[in-house]
Amino acid sequence: MTKEREVVAASVPADLLKLYDKLRAQQGGIGAAKLYARSCQGCRQELAITELNEIRAAAPDTVIRCENCRRILVRTAESGL
């Protein structure tokens, strides 16, 4: 583990870090992806309107996953929500 990753990982809940590491191993090194303009940047698929509505309604600290590739989705102001 690099020093930077160690610092960041120390601030992430253990169960979320475990999920991320599992997904990373399964998904070719990428366990989380940015939700950008209503699309998962991991698999490049646009999310369905029902998925987007669920994400909009979810609390900001809820872990959201892409229905297509199952990566953790990182929401930003550019997510298109």
C-alpha cells in the first residue's frame, strides 16, 4: 500500500474498505467510479431514470452501486442528478 492510500484508507469505515477492495479485485483494479452526467465512468453505461431517482432520494452517505458493473458510484456536482 502506498503512503497516500494508507492515509485515505484510515479514514474509511472498515466494511466500506473491504467492499472496495473486493470490487477492485473483481473489476480489474477499479472498485469505485465517478457518476458523471448520469453515466457510470467505470462501465460507461448511462443509468436508467429509476436508478437516478433512487440515487437522488438516497442520503449523501449512502453507498450507491452501479446496477450494471456493481462498482461503488461516487456522486459529485457533475453527476447529473
